[in-house]
Amino acid sequence: MLALANQKGGVGKTTTAINLAAGLAERGLSVLLVDLDPQGNASTGLGVGYDARRQGTYALLMDDVAMADLAQDTEIPGLKIIAADTELAGAELELVMMDRREFRLRDAITRAASGFDVILIDCPPSLGLLTLNALVASDGVIVPLQCEFFALEGISQLVRTVDRVRRAFNSDLHVAGIVLTMYDRRNNLSELVAADARSFFGEQVMETLIPRNIRISEAQSHGRSVMAYDGRSSGAMAYQALADEVIARNGLKTPRKKKARA
Ligand code: ADP
Ligand code: MG
């Protein structure tokens, strides 16, 4: 289970959650995306608009509804989503009063014996109880980092939070990768941020660079993955490469491709 987290907004968490999930599903893995952001952009971005929302993450966290009853199909084979229901905005406060408040998501997922190969969690832009629930439930955190001024600011706070969660709640937790997003090769700043990130975080920085590409944001507004929207775009190719890198780094097993018989 992997959480997409960074307490900064607008850095590419949701975009990466959607397209990485789609890329992993294209490789034959069975994938669940959990939309843990009350804004619900991952749900909308996968075509589950407000009208199509049934019970979702709130019911999972607060009402002990079974995961299997909440996972909805998407247009992409192999990819299901637990959408952000409208009550999720209240969860951050309501969780404060609950028993095992940091463990609600982990408990819900452990109860389920889910049958998914990978679960991705799209976190809200904060380090509150929702994100904490994601970190306690996950094996790894993927941190999207936007290539712009001050990109690295705030990362140290996130890394400290990951360390704290590892010590207090979840000894498995580690940084599974930092993904540089909205990389613009015409802009020196992008290169500087990338170099800085690599010198600071070394191998934790993923090799795949996600370029700034208008097709990526267009796809989202159409409720589709960038691969489904424009498979030849630089964005689609980058997210496919990212899926391969995540598979390799996390030792995920993809089904063997069927060989054509002679
Ligand atoms: P977060 O979830 O971290 O708040 P988003 O994934 O929602 O960030 O991205 C913020 C905005 O930037 C969205 O409008 C999204 O469509 C756009 N965006 C994200 N990644 C790219 C990219 N690589 N190229 C172009 N636009 C992008
Ligand atoms: Mg988001």
C-alpha cells in the first residue's frame, strides 16, 4: 500500500495518484485508489463526479462499511476507486474523538483481505489525521515534488512526520520515492530543483521525470487518465515509465504477458 503525500497543495499528488494507478492497472495489476482528500479530485479525475458518488472513504473510516462494498469500477479495467463522499470534509474533526483514531484506515483495510495487488491513497494537502491514517496504513510514501521555487521547503517536515509515524505506529513505513512533477525542460529552475533534490535525497528521487504537459490536466478535466486521453503525449509516456519504476522498486509482480503461439 502506497500513500501519495505532500502537505503542499497543487504539487501533483492527485494527478500522480490517478495516472500511476491507471499505469499499474494497464500492466495487469489489480489496483484500488482510495480518495482521502475531501476535495475529491481523484474521484472526479477518474470520472466519478459528484452525481455518481455513493458512500466512500468517510463510510470506510467512520462507519466500518466493508471495503468491497465501497469500491466502485472506473472506466479503466483493473482499477477501482473508493471515492471521497461529501461528508469526508468533517472526518478530520470527528476522528479526533474516536478510538484508535490513527488506525481507522489500517483497521478497515486489514479487515478486508482485499485481493488488490496495490492500493494507492491520495492524501489531502495537510499533515492532519487523514494523512496520518494514510501513513499508518501504508508501507511506503510517494512524495510528488513540483519543480518550482521553495519545492524542497516543507519536505523536511514531511520526512520528520514519516519518521515519527514509523517510530510510533508503523515500523514498515518508508519513503518509496520522490517524484519530480511539472518538469519543464525549457526552464533552468526545473533543472536546479531536480539537481538539488537528487543531491539531498539521492536514490530516493525516482528516475522518471513527469513533464509539464497540458494533456495531463486536460485528461483530468475529462475524467480520464492521460494514457486513455492521449496515449502518445509526453505525459502518458512519463506516467507509464513511472508505473514501471514503481513496479521495479517495490518488487510488484505483474502477470506474465501471454506469448503469441506460432
Ligand atoms: P495536488 O493533488 O498535489 O493538490 P494536483 O495533482 O491536483 O495537485 O495538481 C494541481 C494542478 O496542476 C491540477 O490542475 C493538475 O491538472 C495540474 N497538473 C498536475 N501535474 C501536471 C503536469 N505534469 N502537467 C501539467 N499540469 C499538471
Ligand atoms: Mg490533490
